[in-house]
Amino acid sequence: MSVDLTTSLGSLELSAPTLTASGCAAAGRELAQFGDVSSLGAVVTKSIMMEPRSGRATPRMAETPSGMLNSIGLQGPGIEAFLEKDLSWLTENNVTTIVSIAGNNVDEFGELARILAKVPGVAGLEVNISCPNVESRGQVFACNPVSAAQVIETVRSVWHSDAPILAKLSPDVTDIVEIAHSVVEAGVHGVSMINTLLGMVIDVDKMKPMLGGRTGGLSGPAIRPVAVRAIYQVHAALPSLPILGMGGIRNGHDALEFIAAGASAVSIGTVVFGDPGAPWRIATELGKELEARGYDSLREVIGLAHHN
Amino acid sequence: MSAKQINCTIKSMTPVGGYLHMIVDAPEVSEVQPGHFAALAVGGPNGATLLRRAFSIHKSTPGETLEFIFAPHGPGTQWLANQRAGDVIDIIAPLGKPFILPKQPIACVIVAGGYGAAPMELLARELRAHNCRVDVVLGAGTQEKLFGVLDLKSVSDSLVVTTDDGTSGVRGRVTDVLAGVITKNNSQAVYACGPMPMLQAVAEVAQANGAFSQCAVEESMACGIGVCMTCVLPIIGDDGVTRMARSCVDGPVFRGDRVRWDDVDTVPSDAFGAPRPGGH
């Protein structure tokens, strides 16, 4: 008997437990040569903004032990071109699509949500309030419960759609549970966690930071225990809040840890750079890990580590 | 063309001068053109190096093998250098936009620095198959770092070697002799692969002497398949607009006159979507 791997994020039913992670699969199209993108739980797009954006200067990447730092700076085509070229491709190919949005200010988040609420083919909205690669760290809304809630309230007020809104949270805070409470009160349907951690690598030959943007976001298996901890804490405090888990998941065993900590589904991020087939592979491996432990379904394992 | 992710068994790993020459079984890959590259996973499934290493494809026997030239200099390439015949490597190939071949049988110059010569024998054969004259300029810091001299000599009309220290051929840079080669043979196209400063100098010499250039750039990549947005550089498009283009899917081969060489590692203020005063 095969294990039931279907799951859900609030009102969104997912046919598979692995999704891509924002910023790690562009808008899905490039992965199509490695697997059937429509068979993934969903594609979470790279965060889209109102205007086209060049991103930061290179070098944008530094490999670190079991991880990497990135300083891309939200390079993207802007919402208009995204709808025309990227979302249309996703819709035509029957891909479940969660659109990640990022704004320079609260109003831009609202405007993006207002536009996307009217567009068919948007199965969910991930509100990226935690990208570390912005000029002003003051713009990392997820570092402050009040500004995090302001963004979510604004998005919620224009979101006339049944699709769930997820807030993407940063682990670079004193108390991630406080931020989670704050976005839940503002009306969010679920949370995605975790975004990258702010880091730096210094080139000691040039005696300056290696990245063009100086600082970057740390991702990959190096941050996995931080993600598991954050998910565990938030699930403990808000057990009915759907969590999309991400942070260095490399195989089915890792994914099972996230589910046991309280995630309902997982996004595969940095590992895709090394293994573009990973979102499919990890779903298969997760099924085997569950089967080997005698479980019939993924759903029965969500948050199970809290009960033992 | 679509890239494939395949497990390739190493057939041989042989030192060649200062480099290693690796041949792998790749029966699934049959459409390699000169300038295509491959992205190799390094470190094993539980290793600490997550990102692929990109190498230009040195040679390809369609439906049989792929060949690569590399130098061990970091933890990933050192791991690769320690692999042996029979070991299996996870490879994605072929990737990128290859060199564009001329439609007419014109005179062409191939310029390469160090192991930038790796894809150039394949290119020279293709150019000759198109009845093009092929002249080659190979350069390196020192003799040990030259690659492909004899092989390229056998598939070209002339070959000049330069080394910075004079241990082989002409003492100096490839660009010290390039203008002379272009003028002498009335070359109309220059194909280049090597370090970025060399490519910039080659593109400038080509343009000053009335030749088109195509340059295979070397930018650090994380994925090689177009999803990470790491390997960008400012490229002028057909519409005259500069965009931060991905060298993995929009390149690695670009027209030399379309790369804003002086602005590499920056975002030019007139680039599409560049930061504006007061925020984006």
C-alpha cells in the first residue's frame, strides 16, 4: 500500500508534498526539462515586484559549508511582464502556482495583491516580508511585529480570493513566535518559514566582503536545524496554523523532520541549484520514509514530534 | 535542445600539462555544439559543496562520451580530481548557447587563454567543415598552463602561442599578436574563450580591426540552468537596452560588442530595472 502524500495549506489542497522555494526555481519553466512541473505540490515563484528590477551587482553568490550566501536583490521583470510571460506559462501547463510578492513599501504589497486577486491561476499568495537583500534593513517587515502585521492587513483587505495568503517569515528575529502571532491576528492563512539568515563572507586577499551587496542570505542544509526549531516553536504556539516549511531540505529524511516539527508541506530551495530533480526525488523519498515507519499518510505525521 | 541530468561513469582521468582530462560515458547526450557547457555535481550526496561546477565541453562523441578539461583549485574541483575511472558523476548537459557559426566560408580566428582552449578544437573542426579559414592564438601565463597546442595545430591554418613569461612562443599576451593575425588573413570573425580581462581585450582588438567577436564568458554560477540569477552580467540587447543577462542560459557565448565589459560586476545606472534615486 502506498502512503497518501496529499496535504493542504489552509484552503489549498496539494496533490504532492514538495513545492519549489521562492527564488530557487525562477517561475518554474527552467525545471520543466527535469520533470513534470504540474506534478509538484506547487511552484512558488521568485518574488515579483511592481517594477522591473535589475538586482544587485555581482558577485552575487558565495558557497559556504553545506550552504551558500546569495545577494541577488530580487532581480525580476515586474508584475506586468510576469503575468504576460511567466504566469501564463504556468497556467497553460496546469501548474499549481503560489505567487511570491515583494514590495518596497506597504502600499506596493497591497497593489500587487489587488492585481493578483483578479488573475486566474493564482492558487496562493506568499508575502515575502523577509528578503534580506534589500538596500535598507528597515524594509525587512518581518523583523517587526507591527510592520509585518501592517503588510498582511493591507494585502488581506484587497484579497478578494479564496486562495490562501502565506507570510514568509525571517529567522533573524528575537522571537519568531511573536511575529507569527502578529501576522495571524492580521488575517494571514498560513506561514512560510524560514527565509535566509543574513550573513557575510570576506575575501581576505581583496580584504573586502566577497558579495557585491556585501551581505547576503544564508541558505542550504547549514540552516536546516534553525528552520526545524522555528517551525517547532510556531507550531507549538499556533497548532492550527498551516506551515509551509523550508530551509536546507536535501532528502526525504530531512523533509520528514519538517513535517514532524509541524509543517504541512515543504519547499525545496537551494538544493535545487545542485539537483534540479530534487523536488520530485524528495517527494518519492518522503513516501518511502513514511512507509518504512508504518505511516499511512503524511497528514497523520504533521506535528507528531510535539506529542512524544 | 534540452539538457539532461544523468549519472555518468568516468572512463578515464588523465593529467595533461597543468590540467586534468576527464572522459565520461554519456550515452544520453548527442547534441553537443562548440561552446556548450555542462554542470557537474561535486562532493557526493552528503558532501558540503552543494553547487554544481560548470565546465565547457571539451569534446563529445555523440551518444557515447563527454570530455572535460579542468584544474583542481577549490574544494569542488579537488574532489573531482580525486575521482577515478568507474566512479559516477551527476552531470547536466548540454547547457547554454553555443558559438554561432558563420553562414559564409570566412576567415576566422580562435583565441583562447589557458584551459579556455578546451572547447576550441571542436569549434575549429566545425569552422573547417564550413570551409572557413581558421587561425589560432593560444595564450597562458606560462608553458605549463597552455592547453591544446598540438590538437589545435592539426585543425587550423596557423597557430601562434604567447606566454606571459616567454617560456613558450611569443612573450606577451594574446592581444599583442591578434591584430596582426586579423590583418594578415583578413579575418572577419574572432571566437574567444578565457578569463574575462582577456575576453574584453580580444573583443576590443577585434572591433578595432573590423571583425565580429564571440566570447564565451566565465561567470561564477550556482545552478547552470537559469534559476538562481547568480551569473548575470550587463548585456546590450537587440533593442539597445542593457539587461542583467544570465550567462548560463543567455550565454555563455555573447557577441563581444554586446558585453559592457567595463561594467561587469556592476549594475549600470541605465540597465533595465536599475535602482533609481529614492529607491527602485
